[in-house]
Amino acid sequence: MAETTAASGRNARAPAPGDGRAAAEGSRPTPTAPTLLEVLRELDTGPRGLTEGQAEERLARFGENGLPDRREASWPRLFLRSLRDPFTAVLLCLGLVSAAVFAWGTAAVILLLVAVSCVLRATGEHRADRSTAALRELVATTATVLRRADEDAAPVPRELPVGELVPGDVVRLGPGDLVPADVRLLRASGLTVHQSALTGESAPVAKTVDALPSAADAVPPVAGAAAFEHPQCCFQGSSVACGSATAVVTATGARTRFAAAHGRGEERQDPSAFDRSVHGVSWILIRFMLLTPPLVLMAGAALRGRGLETLPFAVAVAVGLTPEMLPVLVTTCLARGAALLARTHGVIVKRLPALHDIGAVDVLCLDKTGTLTQDRPVVDRALGPDGEDDPEILHWAAVNAWWTLQLADLPAPDALDEAILDAADEREPAAYDGAAAVPFDPLRRLATAVVRTPGRLGTHTLVAKGDVQAVLERCALTDDERARLRALATGLTDDGLRVLAIATAERPARQRAYTPADERGLDFRGLITLRDALAPTAADALHVLAGQDVAVKVLTGDHPGTAVRACRDLGIPVPGDGVVDADVIDTLTDAELSELAVGTAVFARCTPDHKARITRALRGAGLTVGFLGDGVNDLPALRAADVGIAPRDAADVAREGADVVLAEKDLTSITHAIAAGRHAGGNIATYLRITLSSNLGNVIAMLAAGLLLPFLPMLPAQVLAQNLCFDAAQLAFAHDRPHPFVLRRPTLLRPRGLLRFITGFGVLNAVADLATFGVLALALHGPGTGDDEAVFHSGWFTENLLTQALVMVLLRVGHVPRSRLRPSEGTPVAAGRGPGPVTRAAIGLAVIGLTLPPSPLGPALGLTALPVVYYVLLTAVLALYAAGLLAAGKAYERRREARDTERAGEQGAPDTRGTASHGS
């Protein structure tokens, strides 16, 4: 909030009347509110309130004054709704088909996984639905209302339930009262209101019956929504900090601003990054699984004359393509990451998929106040009339701040006064003897302290401090001098500073009270500039975010200069064309805004609707967006983002609408959450890449073997046993630690990229299987080898588990370009030293593949012991396969980097995602 400010007394950070941020900036008029007379005429009421008959008629017409009822879906309904997920539906169908052909083992495993997945999803959604009940605690229960028995009777104050309030009622407000509805002030005395539940701003806001200063002297509010700008209005959900007022009710029930924001919080959210990824992957699997059984059946019938006896094998092949453990592994990865975040950093992930989404974030949108900067100003410089440093100006500013606080009987200094007193020597103001004070007034936009100067009997010194324009108007200056000083203040404001003017005057001592009329003929002393105090951890957190390939975009209601200065002080690069005033947004189409938003670092003077539209535009540009907000006015953007983030002390409705809740409004917590999300997302992506490529290779090999062999290439029981072994081993990915290189790039699952990967590596896996067929045909077929069918099944069973174990180890990290490694990250080989959970699981899988066929359990599955020569030849096949995997991995990474570079060039901006997302 680097605008010029008039605030010198209490509530300087209030919207326009309290700030009076004016002449130095004024480029945009504040929206004008209807006059009080127009409001009373529209409501057909007056200062004496409504009669009982009028109130009853309006209550019947408008309904009770309460939040809209919300129907919560029951747990069984949510459970059934979760079956609509395409992947879950296909698994359910495969389970039912398996049961129909009496493949009870396969059916039991699949149906159990479907049930677990649906229970977890339904329970999480049901818990989130119930949490919105806390909203009603923000609404008052009773209110003091003026009602009349009839038209001629005098109004009588009555305490009524807020549900009985109607538009046109006149209510009284006092300190500590909750505002019961949206109201327009009739009378007010020193009224300030907490609007943090609506705007997220912690400072109380000054409210006044009078209109704002002229449009030329007015600017947008500090960081509030346009709907909350008018100082003549108070809104449901806010509370009175001090003062008193009488007001007329303008809106009740669902028509209040608070209820409208509450309704936006319940709107159906667009699919998140996780939802889009899962649906994309699911439809890839669906196509393969729907295509595989008919191909197996048709091939068996056409070439081998087999009929429905191949149906169990066809179902087993389709199941073999399915990553049955995906729901369990996803839940385990996300739950472990969420639990670790809550335990170590106080970050609560309310919706498990949101952990994946925050790991996929490549753009983080946030406000400036309270995130990049602290919610308080600090003194920057004290300048004389010539623009040079002059410590005497800070001295007089401290005298004004101290004695205004003491003599005006204010409970605490306002933020600007507190900053001045912190910067000055506290002994200086106390050396004077205070005589009187003319407190800050939103219309005058300055405050004056009257003191007795030591050693000067019979003389009072007036010290005025406030808005530059207001002070200059009261100083004895020529027009040229006044214009020069105004231009000096404008330049400071454009540089992102708030500016206060200081003036003094000598007056003969008197007993008569001082009034605003005495603020004339002042001597201009100089200017005090203030800037926002930077958040202590913001610079380090921004450095970490840059290392995580996350672009930060500032969406603020402040003046552009204020936001740019904070960004510059924190090291956020803001190019010359990287700042956009929100007024421009209204002139752009969605496509134009998407193109603009990608290259813009700061959006200034944003309303809530602007923030939501910018967020949607960034998503429309193909980016995964996180939004950090803390007020009711942030709800539209929180809902529009892929992942909404709110601090624990945010407004209840914002906190309930967010996906991730931080212990503090601190960017450091977000960097920890991003790292945890990428950890979980990287493991999920690695699981899918390895599982699907191996499964696809097996399916291709099975189809080829089915066409070449006079018997089934693998029995259904063997397919099931193989899948169970592989799936159990791959649960180790839930406990794996990805390479640090993976954690510094977004981990978004891209279905097209995943399809390219599994197709390429699946074909490579199928080639290894076909080579194994050749080994079996050349080395094992012939006299003395025993049962050809059992030998083939055993040889392929062993080779499958060994190749899958090899894939788990070699494709876990993939090829990481050494040029992109940081010194602290080491090499992929070094990162894999020491048997981690994946390595141990791969070793276990290999041991099972080697020992199960000759073991006592082998005959039960139709397996048998293999001759030693097979293992020798298999070793050669595996060595060639490993070399092929490494070569293919390097080629794949090179192509992927080329695609990312091309994509970044098409967007006309640096690639905010760094290298391609893991799994793409």
C-alpha cells in the first residue's frame, strides 16, 4: 500500500475515507454509492424505522434473514457417486466379469480395491461437507431494531432475532456487535468495523455517513473488494470494533454480500489437475482394456478354434493391463505426504488429491499484503521541502503521533503512527507538554496535536500530519510551491511509497479549545515516506519457489507502484511490461487474457472477480495454478484455482473453501507443501510409467504367443499370481524417495506423454518377451525337456518377474541430464546407492521369479523347474534388455526436453515448468 496517505489518526488503513490517499496518485475514481435519500426511497422507509405491519409483510415477501440452507449429500449417496469415476467403473466391470466366469480370486481382489477406493473418497467428501457449519458462527443472533406499532407511534428499540430483520429496518450498532445484515449508515460516531471475515484485511475500517472526498482525491481501497469500498455501508459477517451507529437494513438473507460469497463457495469447482490427469489416464486404460478381450477371443477362435474357454484368459489379460493397486498406492502416497506435512510443518491437506495438485503447481498467485509484506508499514525516509533527508521532520511527526494518541484518548496507535514512533527517539515527544489535539477525521484527512514548547512560555505549537493534498491546502504557500511539492509526493508514491506531509504553526497560548478552523496558515515542514515491512521469510521462500520452477504472480488491490516496489525489494523480477492494471482486464477476451497473464508478474487494483478471471485464464493457458487467499472476497479465485490455499487465521468461509490450510500465512509453508506434493506425485507417476509399460509389453507378448502357440501362453492363475507379486512389489513406490531433480519440477501426469512412454517402453518389453520365446524354443524344446507347456509357462513366468524387477530399478529415476544437476543433488547412480525400498522390493520380486517354479508351490500353479541352460541364455537377454532400456531412456529425455523448449517458445514466455513434468 504504497499510495500517498492522509491517515495520521486511528484507522489510517481504512478504505478511501480513512486513507485519503489522494492527490499524489489519483487516477481512478472510487465507485459512487447511491445517496442516503435514494436508498431510503428505494426501501420505502425512513429514520424512524418500519411499523410492525410493514415488517410482517416484508418478512413474508423476502423470507428470513439467514444463510441459505445447504443440503448435504448422505454418505451412501457419495459412495454411489464415486462409482461414476471411469477407472473405478471399468475395474468394477472387470470384477463382475471375473466372477461370472468363476475367476473368484481375480474378482475378489478387484472388487475389494473398488470398495476401498469408494469408501475413502466418500468419507473425505462427507467430512468436507460437514465442515461448512462453522460459517453460521459469523452471523449475529440478535439485533437492536427500531419498530413502531403504527404510523403515528414513536419508534421503540427492541431486541429481535436477526432472522426477523427485513429490508428497511433501522438497527443500532455498538462496540462488539456483529453486523446482522447489509446496512447503510444513517448516523455514526467514531465507527470502525472489522471486515477481516470478508476481505482478509486485519486492520479495522473507518465508516462514515458522509460521502467520500471528490473523485480526484480518491483511490481504490487497500486490498478489499470493490463491493466493500463504500464507507457508508457495513456488511453482514463484519463486527464493530469501536464507536456506534444507526443504520438502515438494505439486504437480508441470500441477498447479502456474505451469503453471495457463501454461495460461490458451494459452486461446483472445475476439475482439478489431479482429476484431469486421472480421467485422462483412465480413458487410456479403458481403450486398451475394452479392446484386449475381444482380440484374444477372436484370435483364439480364428486361429486355434477355441471358443468361450478362452474367456477367463481374455479377462486375465485385461486385468493384467490394469494397475489394480493404483487406488491403494495413490491413497498411500498422498496420505503419507499429508500426514508428514501436518506433523512437521502444520500444513493441513483437506482433500488428498490436493497434495498432488500442489505438487503439480507451476504458477502461484497471491496477494501482497500479509504474504510478501507484513501487515504493517515502516518509515523509509524523512524529507525536507527540497526533497533531501531531514531528521527534523521525523521529530515533528513523532510529536504529532505521540500527543494525538495521548490527548485524543485512543486505545492504541494506528499502524502509521506506530511506525513513526518506532523509528523516532521515544524521549523526544515526551519532552513537550501536550495541550490539545484535533483527532484524525476521514473528511479532513489529517490530525493535529497542540504542544507547549519547553522554554517558550505563552506559545503553542500546532503540529499537523496527514494527506499531502490536505496539508498543502492549509499551508501558506504559493501556487508554484504547492505544485512542486505535490509533484514531489507523486513521484514518491509512484515509486511505491506512502507519503505523509508535516506542517507546523506557532499560536499564542489560550484556554479556548482548538478546532479544525485553526488548521490554517501552516508552515510546510516536509514529508515522511513509509513502505511495507517485508515478511521475514518471503525472500528465502521466493528463492526456493524459483528453484522449484514455480512462477509467482501478485494479484493485489494495491496501487501498481506499491506492488512493484515490494517485488523489487524481494527480488521478484518484474519486466517493464510485467505490470498490468486490472482495468485492462475488462477490455480483454478470455483468449487475450490467457496470453497476457502468462507473461505478467503483477496485476494491480484487482477486485475478487478479476482475481478469479486471471486464475481461470492461467489454467486456460495450460498451467497448473495455486491461489493463496484469506478473505471471503478471495473465494471465487480459491475455487477457480487447481488448488486453493488459505492460512489458519483466514476467514472461516475462505478456510473451509480451501484445499490446503497453512499454520501461518507464510510462503515457506507452501514450499514445504510443494515438495511433499512432488514427492507423492513423483512416486505415483513412476509407478504408472513402470507398471503400464510392463503390463502393455506383457499383453502384446500374450497376444503374440496366443497366435503362435497351440496352448494358452499363460494360465489365468499364473497371470493372477504374477500380477499380485508385481503389484505387491510396486507398493514400495509409496515409500520411495525420488531423486532431488524430480522434486524441482512440477509432477503433473500428462496422459499424452504417459501414452508415448508406455507405448515405447511397452514395445521394448514385448521384444524382450519375444526374445525369451526364442530362447525357450531353441534351448528347451526337444527330447528330455519334459512338458513343453509347463516349461514354457515357467520360463515366461520367471522372465516376466525378472524383467519387471529390472524395470523398477532402471526406470525409477530415468536419465537425468548431468548439465541440469545441481552439485548437492549428485548423480542418479549415487542417488540410488544403498538398497532403498524399491531396490529391496525388486530384489524380492526377482527371488520369487527364480524360486517359485521349482518350489513345492510351483506345481499348484502349473509351473515346473527349468534347466540351467535357460538361466544362462536368459541372462544374455536381460543384459541386452537393460542396455536397450538405458538407451531408450536417454533418447526419451532428449525428445521430452525438445518438446518443452518448443512449448515454451510457442507461449512466448520462459517455460515456467522447467523440464517436462514427471510422467509426461
